[in-house]
Amino acid sequence: MTAPGTEAAVGAAPEAAPESATASQALRPHAEHAFADELKALAAADDRPRPERWKLSPWAVATYLLGGTLPGGTVITPKYVGPRRVVEVAVTTLATDRALLLLGVPGTAKTWVSEHLAAAVSGDSTLLVQGTAGTPEEAIRYGWDYARLLAHGPSREALVPGPVMRAMARGMTARVEELTRIPADVQDTLITILSEKTLPVPELGEEVQAVRGFNLIATANDRDRGVNDLSSALRRRFNTVVLPLPATPEDEVDIVSRRVDQIGRSLDLPSVPDGTDEIRRVVTVFRELRDGVTTDGRTKVKSPSGTLSTAEAISVVTGGLALAAHFGDGVLRAGDVAAGILGAVVRDPAADRLVWQEYLETVVRERDGWKDFYRACREVSA
């Protein structure tokens, strides 16, 4: 049975911050606040069946992530640019009793997709466990108010529920980021939660049972294989969905452009003229070094040690945008992104610098219309 009174205590939301602070003062608002108008419009137009305690139907959740136009004319902006089937499988998984594992190389929007899925399904993306090498078991299960524990012993009043326990009691979606960064013995805390849908509290001789609507989204990246591999018992509890890198340069340019625009507005960066040409150059460089071959397929190039992900391209362009706005003439130019590209490519000062120099001399230098880019990169690389 569920521990008496536990559901009420666990399910109680923390005191909400003032709406003005959440909506307008937060440096990086949660998805449910940043896209509140879109979520509201989707809920109003959504006449399809919804799983219990879901804010939207699976169709509406997929529309929220992929974008579209509602019958009333409201435009839903894409949150994820990629294969539709990937999103549909992820949403469908959450509608079952099987947990979802989003897997992919760094920078494939795993955290971004996880957050937006939780926001659309539960209206709250903050029930989050951030995985690190030091994540303790208490972060996944529960902790204790030690003053009360020492004064009165184990009791419901002394128990401090973690995000997963709160999600279980409220029938909501919990998130675990970077699951493979968490020590293996701590990871396995999830096995009972995912298989039995219960969380034992042996100190009280009780347990918390998950109510309908509860599920869990975990993320892990391919580069962490071998750090803390998932046990076969835990992996079986997940349906794994692999998020691929953007399929085409056009898709990646679109993703970078959208995110840079969103970040620029959130940081109140002065607007600058269209920088699509420089964005396309950054994306081209990253894709060629990542793939080990130029876009025309004629020249093989060496790949550096870093991942050169879409997320890093977004960071490079955002930094260049700030340079152009505050210290340039307001136009995004090659010189504004060159230093950021160098920092992203050269992670190993010895090996990566040789890879970068070779790429500059054999590819960039010979490319028509890239002389300014070549000069800017040579200048910062000197």
C-alpha cells in the first residue's frame, strides 16, 4: 500500500515563484513557461483521447515538438527538427508503462527533447535528477530532514521525497539526465521503480506506489559507453530511442538559426542583419570535420577529438552574434565566429591543432568565396 499521507505530502508542489519572475526574469525559462501560449492553444484545439493525467493527447504532444498550424491558425513552432517517427515512438512509449531512454551523441537535443516532452505531457519539466559521477542514491529515491530524523526518528514528516518519488505520487513525468554518468549501483535503484512501479521506504515499513500517468525519461550519450554502462536488467526496463544528428546541412542550418534567434532574444542581444551565410559556413565546417570528408565527397579530412555537435555550432554562432552586436558593426562576419570555431575544434592542443591547420590549408583556403573566413581563422590560429 501507499504510505498513509505520503501521496499528499509527496504530491504537493513546491511554492511557486511569482509569475513575473518565471516568465520574464528567468534567464532560461522552463519549456512550460517559455511556450505557455502554444501549449494552451494546443490544449484548446485538442479533441483526441488523452492518457490519464496527460495535459495533451499523444497527437498534440507530437505536434508541439514537430510544429504545425492549428485549425484556428495558431502556428506551433518546431522544437525538434528530425524524423517524425522518432518523436512518435518516443511519445507512444510514454503512453505505455515502459520508460523512455533517449540515446545519441552529445548535442543531438536529448535534454531539449526530454524537457519538452515532460512539459507537454505533464505541464512540468522540473522533476529532474541530474546525473553525475557523484549522484547519490538519495537523489533518485528520497532523503531525510536530519534535524527531525535525529529528534524523532524515521517518520513521514522527516522524509524528503526526490523528484522521482514526487512524480510517482502525482502521476507525472520524471527526468533523469546523463543516466550513464551515474554510478551503476545508484542506477539500479530505478529497477524496482520501473518494473514494480513502487518505491519501498524500508525505514517506515511502507512504500509509495506510482499512480496512473507516471513515467520516466532518461538521457544518455553514446560517447559515455563504458563509463557506467547500464545493466541488462535496467536496460530492459527502457524503450530506447536514438536521436540522430541532423540528416542534411539544411536541417542543421535551420536548427542553429532557430535556436540562435531564441537565445538572442532571451539575452536581449541587439538584433543584427541576417547571418545565414556565416551560420551555413559554421555548419559546413562542423559537418565536414565530423564526417571526415568534404560536402562534395572529393576530399577526405581528419576528424578532431571533439564531437562538433549542433549544440556547439549554436554556441559558436551565439558568441559571434554577441561580438558583432557589441564590438562590431552589427553584421555577423567571419571574424566573429572564427575564435569560437577554433575553441570547438581544438580540444587537444597537439593533435587537434594539426587537424585544424591541415583542414584550413587543404580545404578552406581553396574554397571559392571563403577567403575572408580563411584569413579570420588563420589570424586566431596564429
